[in-house]
Amino acid sequence: MDYENIILEKEENIAVITFNRPEAMNALNIQTRAEFAAAAKVVEEDDAIKVLILTGSGKAFVAGSDIKEFHATTSFAAHNIVRLGAIVEALSKPVIAAVNGFCLGGGCEIAMACDLIIASEKAKFGQPEINLGIIPGGGGTQRLQRLIGVCRAKELIFTGDIIRADEADRIGLVNRVVGMDDLMPAAKEIAEKIAKKSSAALKLAKQSINKGMQTSLRDGLDYEYEMYALSLSLEDKTEGVNAFLEKRAPEFKGR
């Protein structure tokens, strides 16, 4: 598939998807959603890719959905809109959001679906849908409260306020804040560290964590133990143990 609104790049075992509609602050229109879904499928199916980084061009990561399309969006059509956060969360590989600028509405929902969020000092976050007379529809009411707590999530969603990167860091919305010039180097440094781990074990860990976000503690603990038991049968487990005992770096195969 040819891409017009995103850029898909691969650097060794790390893929980078850049939202690339800078003239529209990378707003999510139907075409962008379709292109992202296709690119995510490529990443998922490429065994050589271990980690995915998402970022944006220009002044925004993603500044939300394309409001120009809202007049044509009915209740029926809304059910068919590709929800990118769900796609990100379903990826078996770790996903890092490198948030360069405005990260609002649907953009904030995509970032929250990622496994890690690295923000530049110029990044700004928010769920301003209430200002349009609607509510978040891509995970904002659910993921935000799980990340920063119910009361803080209600405040941001009810007021539509936009917060700066330092405030997002203070309330636990992001992993860290770095200078703009350090954003991609920092994201790639973490990606490279993660890429050296067992991709099979990473998949099980991500599944276990995500499952725990959606269930009771008891059920989450049971699921974790199932994934742990499964990890004991991995070839990578044997390699990891042998490497530890032999005092060398492991060479994981992802199985």
C-alpha cells in the first residue's frame, strides 16, 4: 500500500511510523486511519521488527480527529471508524509513543494505548472533545482514568483542558520528558534496549499487563501465572538461563 498521510520506516529491528499531515496538525481522517491500520499490519507480520515507535511531523503528534469529517459522521458510521488505539494495544510488539507536540483527542488516545510515552518538552496533552459537545470515543474515558486516576481523568475530560508535558509527567501520563532534540534519540535508545530482549517473552508480558488492566486482580494473577508457565517452555528461557550462568549476553531467537 502506498502511504500519503503516514511514513513507515524500518531501521534494523525498529520500525517508525510518522503521522504526516503537518498542514492539518496530523489530524486523523479516514484515509490516515486506513493507512495506519495497513502499516500496523505490516509491522505485526514482520518478524524482524521488534519494537515500533510512533511520532508526528511538524508541530503535532496527532491533534485529534479531522473535524471537517464530523458533519458526515453519523451514529451508524461511527461504529465503522477504525479505532487506532485498539490496533496499537493489540500489537504483540512493544510500542513507544514519541510525542513531539500537540497530542489531543484521538492523538492522546493513541499515545495512551502505547506501552511507553516519551514526550518532548513542547508536547501538550488533552481530551478536548467536550468543547465540541461530544465525548472521547477512542479510549479516552477508559485508559485515561487507569493511567492517572479517576478524579484527574474526569477533570481533564470534563473541562477539555490541555496540559503541558511537565504536568503530564507529574500526574503519571508519560514516562519521561526530554528536550525536543533528544526525543527520537531517547525513544530509539529505549527501543534498542527492549529489542535485545526475547520478543516471545515481551509478547507474553504485554498480554499479561493488558489483561490485568481489564479484569479483577484475582483473574489477572491467574492469567499472569498462565503466561509465566508458558514462558518456561520457551527456547529463549533456556538461552536466557544458560547465558546468565555462563556470564554472557543472551542471543534470543523469539521462540
